[in-house]
Amino acid sequence: MPLYLGLDSSTQSITAIVIDSDSREIVYEHGINFDAAFPEYGTSNGTLPGDDPQVVHAPPMIWVEALDELMAHLADAVDVARIVAVSGSGQQHGSIYLNSPIGPLNPDESLKAQIEPLLSRATSPIWMDSSTNAQCNDIRDALGGTSATTAATGSNTFERFTGPQIRKFAETEPAAYASTVTIALVSSFMSSILAGTTSPIDPGDGAGMNLMDIAARDWHPGALDATAENLAAKLPPIAASGTEIGTINPYFVGKHGFSADCRCIVWSGDNPCSLIGLGLVQPGMLAVSLGTSDTLFGSMAECATDPNAEGHVFGSPNGDYMTLICFKNGSLAREAVKDSFGLDWAGFSEALQSTTPGSGGLMLPWFEPEIVPHVLTPGVHRQNLDESDAAANCRAVVEAQMMSMRIHSEWMGIKPACIYVTGGASANADILQIMANVHGCPVHRFETTNSAALGAALMALQGQSGCAWTDAVTGFAEPVAGSEVVPQDEFVGVYHERVEAYRAFEASVLQA
Ligand code: ADP
Ligand code: XUL
């Protein structure tokens, strides 16, 4: 009865899932919300407050403290000595700057006391940051323009990507940049703590940096040069998913009772992990994650990039590629509408049920700067929509998100036969009904809404055992039978027209 642990260090929380590879069961699932568990950091939805909506940082020590608390909870619930291997998932793009590498840690001192002195930058820019437009332009120009950048790294330059963020740090805080010996992603930072040694970065998360050669799955020397001085020396190697980093840090053996033989498998980004956790190990399948961000992604055998340069190509943990489009105004935009009318999620659902699909006005829900389409100055735009009509606004925000997904994924050329869905908001059937109607296909739900943590546990299993990916995911990453939300024929046609109205509204506002 070998057990495998998957951790997901995400924007708002850290979650653990333990799977039993013999019984094919999830035997433990628990999450810790950063804001609620560690109010002393002053975070809101996992991020630090600030005056500039384009600058979004998080305190890395909150992730470290939450990891320790989660491990303590896990050790109370599960015989952790039976855990054979651990892997993990991190919110993508965020970066951590260290003045000294992470090594074996002492179980008699706190994790916080041992990690905090290693930071050369107290806070971490995360994926919600959009303050690096100038650096994006510099790097793109140096690489020869949009097409050349996309072909080289799998994506155009994006404000949240790690390369532009590193360039900004090197420009604005040159001394701190110079004293940095290692730059980590959230995934490799957390796996370095787990393994007690500097962890490699995998091609799933490495592709979210504008620094990796997407075809070679190694650092791109031209991109490193275009980004910051002496960068190659500060980056760990890129290693294929499944690579074993080593055995677990003695800290977790002494403090929480892990076996000294427990293997640490390289981590990935939350979207590549979700791809695995939803069982998308064959090309041509589509999924949507409704987490803090909404992402639409699918697996593909060949590397095909977005001609509109809005989407990305990442490495898939199974060695294939994945394509991804990220919408920043996901759950937090839905929450903003919900909260503005004093509703809870049940009230939000009632509002959706009380309105007719495709009947009200339109909203462009850019509460925060948006990634797709590219909007740096936030603003909510309404067309024939009364700002004070609670039900109409609840419907309008969800319809907007689903129509935007449909429009901006057209380049993939996939008419989905079905969509697999995950993330916190996938628990909401009324949101999924709008997704099914707008996309005109059934939406399938899963036992867990934490597919990134499940994917991480499956990466631990596959990496340690070397089994085929199809065998790894069988019995775990499958939709719950009979749980699908089917499109309502009478409304599917309504959305064909409404999508065109939305496209025109979006284009007119973007032009203005
Ligand atoms: P992340 O992994 O990015 O931290 P999650 O996938 O855990 O995020 O999703 C968290 C979000 O899920 C919350 O911000 C909340 O808005 C949303 N959520 C939780 N329950 C519901 C619900 N019943 N309906 C809609 N959204 C929900
Ligand atoms: C993907 C992206 C987000 C983060 C946080 O490119 O920026 O989905 O991974 O979930």
C-alpha cells in the first residue's frame, strides 16, 4: 500500500493530497488558506496590499510557514512514514531570490528561522503582477520581435513571466540582484526545501519564464543575455519531469516522521500539474481551471504556438506539450461582483438561476489588469447592463468569462467534444451550466477540485515507479461518472450570436 504525496502551493492556499497507488484512492486531502492561517502577514487573497494595481507581490515566508503547518496536520492524519515519494505544484511565474542555497535543515529549529535569512529579496513578484511592460518590450526587441520570441520560448513576453520580472529586479535593485546566488520559481523553491538541496526546474514551469528554449527544453542563451547580467549562474538546471532530486530533507524526518528514504521528485507549475490531475495525457483534450485565475489548457503532441501571441506553450509533465491561455480576472472577478451585492455563493447561484441565458447586457470584467486580452489599466465596462441589477451582473460576469475563453481559444482550432473542469469554482454547477452552453459541449467534473495537488501526487507516483502515464492516471484522474453538466440546446444557439456581440464590444473598448 505505497502512499504518494502531492502538494500544491497556490495563490491563496497550500493543499496536500495523498494517494494510495494500490487501492487507487485519495486517502488525505487538506488545504490551508494563507490569509486565514497567517493574518500577521497582512495578505489579501494571498497577496500583499499596495497602491499600484500593476504591482503584485506575496511574502514567500507565508508559503514556508503554511507548508510546515500542513505537514503537521498531515502527520496527525496519515502514517507519513509510508509515503514513498513526494512531488508538488506551484503557482506559475512567481520568483524567489536567495543569497545562499537551501540545504539540509535542522528539525529542532523552525523552518521560518532557517529559510528567512537566505532571502535576498523579502517579497516575491507573482503571476498577478503586470508592472514589467517596459522590460517585456526590451526582451522582445532583443530576441527579434514577437514571432521570434514566441518561437524561441513558447510565448511572447508577458509581464508576469519570470524573465521580465528578473530584468526589472536587476534594473531597480542592482545590489540585491548582484547578491542573489539562486533564483527559484515557487515550485523549485518549495521543492528545494523539501529535498534540502537546490532543486531543478521542470520544462512545464520553466516555459513560463521567457527564458527556456521550448524545443530544446533547456535555458535559451539569447533569452538569458536579453534579460539580465550573469543570469545563467543564478539559475538551477532544467530537468525532465519525473527526475528524482534526492531523498527528503532530514527536517521532515525529524520533525514530522517521514521516512529518510522518501523520494523527492521535481515539481511543476500548477497548470501542468492540473493537466495530469485531469488525466490529459493524450493529445487533443481540453480543460478549464477555475482557480484564482481562469485557465484554459490542453495537451498536444507537437509544439504549435498562438499566431495572436496571447496563448502559451509549456512542456507537459508527460514529455508532450501543453497549450494554455490565462485569464487573470477569474475567481476574484466573480467574487468582486458577488461581494458588491452582499451575496454568498448560494446567492450568486440563485442569481444565475433567476436570469435567462443570453438575455441581459454585456460586461467586460477587467477588475484587475487583464492578461487576455492585454489590458494594463483595469476597468469594468458595461453595455445595456444596469450597474445596480445584482442578478444581471452575476450572469454578465460569468457569461463574459466563458465567451472570452471561447473567442481567445479559437486559434487552437479545437471544437471540444467535452471540457474537463477543476479549481475552486468548479464546485458551482450554475457556473458550469453557462460554460456548457457557451462552448456547446458537456462539462465533466472530478472527485477533487484540487487537480493540481492530485497531479503532483501522480507525478510522485510516476517519477518514483517509472510506470506509463496512462497507468499512473487510471482510476484517479477520471471524471466522476454521471456528473457531467450538459449544454441546453435552446441556449447554445443564443450564445453563437452573443459571442459576436461580445467580440465587437471587446474590440471597440480595446480600440478606444
Ligand atoms: P487557487 O488554487 O488559485 O488558490 P482555488 O482553485 O483553490 O484557487 O479556488 C479558489 C477560489 O474558488 C476562491 O477564490 C473562490 O472564489 C472560488 N470558489 C470557491 N467556492 C466557490 C463556489 N461555490 N462558487 C464559485 N466559486 C467558488
Ligand atoms: C498561468 C498563470 C496562472 C498561475 C496561477 O500562466 O499565470 O494560472 O499559474 O494559477
